[in-house]
Amino acid sequence: MRVRILKPFYHARKKIAYKPNEIVDAKKDEAELWMHHGMAMQDKSVEVPERKG
């Protein structure tokens, strides 16, 4: 699940520090936990594919 980080936090098991406005792909259960605690929100923005020519 793709989420946007709202509050900075450190993920101890993965040894990663997440920063606000960072887009992260996370497991659904993990992402839902973060959203429940207000640390992230689901990112529904769509990336526009690059057009050539």
C-alpha cells in the first residue's frame, strides 16, 4: 500500500527514518497501523507517465 508520511518517525526493525511528505510502499497491515496512529495517510495520487514524441 502506498502511503504519504505525515509525522517523522524511526522504524527500528528496518532501521529507517521516515520524513514528512515521503511516499512509501508498505505492507497493508503496517500501513494501516501507521494511518491509525496518524503517522501516515494513503497516497492516491497518480503518477503521469512520461510522453515522448
